[in-house]
Amino acid sequence: MTPKSLLRLPEARSSFEDMIEGTGFQRLIPDKGVCTKKPEGVKKLIFCTGKVYYELMKEREKMNRDETIAITRIEQVSKNGACFMQ
């Protein structure tokens, strides 16, 4: 992937439902794939940011590991952890 490839990637786009009144910024975005239906089958949980998420998703699908690997996106990173405090 190139540095600006996310600008053209359909999977990286937000829907209008994500931007309506009453919604907010998500600091963590949990996996919404097959592994959420059977969380007891998850063997690995990967935290990542940015375009790495889409690369990991592609590899996980290629390896047919959708049920055993969960990927959670961290959308805001702070070196002192302040971003996770409410």
C-alpha cells in the first residue's frame, strides 16, 4: 500500500450513519468479523493502527483465519495514555 492509498480504499470510508447526530469519534474499533460470533475461538488479538489494519485483514482472509484472529483498530494514540481516559 502507498502512503495515501486509504484515501481511495472503499473499506476505509465512513457511512452516513457513522456521522449522524448522536454519534462520536471511536478511539477503539473492535473486530466486526466472523470471530465476534464465536469469541471463544479467538486465539490471537491484534491491536493496530492505520493502513496496517487493512493489510492484516487481507492476510487474515487469505490465510482463512477469520475465526481465530481478531483485529482491533486503535484510532487515537497518545504516548501517555491520556486518550483512553474519559
